[in-house]
Amino acid sequence: MGKNIAVFLDRDGTINEEVGYLDDLAKIKIIPTAFEAIRLINAIGMKTVVITNQAGVARGLFSEEFVNTTHEFLRDILSKENAFIDGFYYCPHHPTEGIGHYRQACDCRKPAAGMLLRAADDLNIDLSRSFIVGDRYNDMEAGRSVGAKCILVKTGFGQSLLQDDGPDRPTDKNRPDFIAADILEAVQWILKGVK
Ligand SMILES: [Mg+2]
Ligand SMILES: [Zn+2]
């Protein structure tokens, strides 16, 4: 049987608006075009996989249980609009901050590719034919390191990344293949390449 293609989606700033540490369900605002974008991925038969760094856990701002609750909540609002997520993966760690085992240089915090590799195993995904959509260079680097195509969205931190002259400049490791206004434009670009 052939392997699946996935569209990996960053969460904060890509599916829902960036609000700093998301520690309260009341703060969740879905970016309006996300519903349509996810429906399009579902319709073409690609896997829709959310991968998100949640260092707020390591920092003691919220629990892993809260992250799971948040993902059930997201799954609910999205599926009410017929937009379905095949898997949620999160990294609760931080390399230098936090308590107990949460403080570690793990293999899952983006730009590392651990979450992508785990999902590829669980869902039989061909990473080299897959895509990642996110609002930070971390997302691009994670995707690029496994041979996926990378799309930077201008929602969340995306717009400011593109404006700033800061240290966060694109390099050969994290350069996006395409820059999109938002998740919907990103998915439309993906689908153009498939047809
Ligand atoms: Mg983000
Ligand atoms: Zn981790």
C-alpha cells in the first residue's frame, strides 16, 4: 500500500491566532480561513497533522492535561465545520527552562523533527512528499530537515519575521519554499502542485 502524504500544521499563529501562551480555552480564536483550508486537505486525501511546541508546560504555566483538553476542544470546533485533524503532536519540553524531566534538550521541540518522525510512523507518512505550514522559521527548519516542502504563513509571527532585520533571518536550513498570506493560501499552493 502506498504511503500517505501529510500536511503538517503548526497550531498557534497558523490554525488559531497567536496569543502568547495559550493557557485558557477562552483565548482560542480560530483563524477564519483555517476551516476551509483543512477541509481542502481532507478532501484530497492527505493527512492533517498538528505539530506544536508547548514549552508553557515546561515553564509550569499549564499542564499536559490542559494541552490535551485544548486539542480536544480544537478537534470539536473544527469537526463541527467538517474539518478533521488526523493527529495532534506536542512538545512539552524546553532545553533550559522548567521543572524535572520537562527541562531537556529533547528531539521533539521544533526545529527538531521528532514530532514529524513520530507521526510518520503512526500514520504511515512519506515525509519527503509531505508539507509543513507554520508561522516561524522553526517550523520551516523541522520540515526541511526531513525533505518536506515548507510554507511560511504571514499570520501569527510570520509577518513580523519577514519585516524584521533581527537575528531570525532565513538560512539554507529554514528557507520557506513558499510564503502565503495564511493557511488557506498555503493549502491552495500545495494543491496546485498536486494536480
Ligand atoms: Mg506558531
Ligand atoms: Zn520535546
